[in-house]
Amino acid sequence: MKSRNSAAAKGLVSTIRDVRPSTLARAPHVATGEVVASFGEEVARDLYAAFEQFNARFFDCGLGSPLVLITNAASSRTLGDYIARDVHGLESRIRIAPAAVKRGQFFAFDVLLHEMIHAWQQEIVGDRELGYRGHGPKFAAECTRIGALLGMPPVGVKGRDGLPDCAHWPMCVRPEGYYPEPYKPSKRAKKPAASPEPTTDDEADGARPDAFAALGRMLRKLTLEQLEGLGALVADEIRLRNN
């Protein structure tokens, strides 16, 4: 039995090595798709089927073989994510969070379509717009293009021009009642603004007017005798600097 398994493993390795370098990273995607088709649960099979339909309808079959996993994404608040290449060398991996699946098929499909646009950015456009966390002008334009085919309004970047934020597309533009429960975009906690770091002591004097307020509070705590002594020290320091 061991020799048979060894021979089978060698045959599999040989088959993988025969795959062209440009498609080698997709071999696990193809194999996973076949496993899902044969042994996967209905929800997984439906997601793979939806990928193929979306790829044909919206991307002219331009996206490569998918690797769609139903598993927790980057954080508990994330409904799905896209990884261009993970630590294993797997390309274009999409994760759909179980929380998204629990919200119904339509919702899970919309999360998948959103992540497929990230795949489009990587595989077809070659610009993931990382400066916008992936949700830049190109992403918004593609959402708007596909949305028009689905009868949905346009979206923009970060809600500019009064348009819905493409970071939450298409869930944010679906009509009320489309999902079993309303969709409310999660909001990121705003970080407190950091005080500017001056580069020299001279800049610090001009950039920190609150230092005078702190000095005033300190002076109010001193006795009259202490203030007189401090005044003498200040006068001496001024004379020294003028000389």
C-alpha cells in the first residue's frame, strides 16, 4: 500500500511540474474546485458556480481559476477579503466569512462579487490601489460599471461627491428588503490626531503655544517669594543673552 501511495504521489508531483510556470500557482485552485464540485457542501458549490457566472458576465472570463474559501477573514468585522499572494505562494485567494454566508445566499454572492473586483484590479488592471486600501477611483468605476448592468446607482471613493462609498459595494446600494436583514456598514474607529513632531527646538517654540498655558498653570502654584526669585533668574538670563 505504501509503495502505491508513493507512486501516486510521484505521479502527482510529475503532473504539477508539467504545468506551465504561468499557471503553476493556479494548480491548487483547479484541484480545490474539483474537490468542491465532488465533495463540497451546497453553499461552497454555489459560490464556485457564482464565480464562474460573474466571471463570464462581468469580466469576459478574464479572471483565473478561483480559490474561494469559506473561512474567517482578516478580522471579525470583515465579511470577505482578497489576497493577491499569500505566504504559501497561492495567488488570488478569496475568503468569504461564515458571518456573510449566514446572512443568506444573495449577501454571500455580493461579498464574492466585491472581492472579484479586487481580483480584477490585480489580474487585469495591475493596480490594486493600495493607497486607497483597494477602494480607489478604478475600483469605484468598475463597481459603477457592473452596477449599471444590475440597475444599481453609481458609487464613489470614500463617499465623495455625495455618492455611496465603493468600499461597501454592492451591499450599500441594494434596495431595502433585498437581504433578510438590513446591511449597516461597519465604521472604523477614528484615531486621535497626533501632535506634530517638531524637527528642532526653535520650531518647537513656535509650534507649541500650549507651552505658555502650561507655564501659566505652573506659575499660579508658586508663592510670591518663589515668583520674585524666579523673576530675578529670568532677568539675569535676559541680561546674559543681550550681552
